Amino acid sequence: MGLATATTVKLHAALYTEAAISEAAAVFADFASFAVHRDGTHYVVEVTGIKDDVEGDVVGEFCNFALANTAARTKNNQG
């Protein structure tokens, strides 16, 4: 029973910054390939080549990292 090796996620621009998403993609590059583009109010992330041997949810962890990274960047820019 194999897991999906590709998926697409849409991240709302009101919650995520492109810089935070790009940094998350770089951090997770050992686990999958990420292509990011803007589509209206969302960033669309094509996640391909998800490694079979990685335990856990690469896409979920990527999204969590990007959101936390956005929050940290926002906090640092306000202070």
C-alpha cells in the first residue's frame, strides 16, 4: 500500500507569506520537490517526488513549518 508521491496544496496569502513558504520548501527539499506560484488569493504549492521512506506527513509538516515561519517573520517585523 503506497502513499501518494505528489499532491497540491493551496495556502491563503492572508495567512502565509511567499518568503516563509519558499524557506519551508528549501528546508524540506530532502523529502520532496516544491514548486510555488501565486493564484489570486492563494499560493499554490505543487509537491512532487515525496520520498517513500520518510515517516510522517511531509506535506502537513511543510505547511506547519511555513505557517510558523510566517508567524515568526511577522512578529520580528512588528517589533
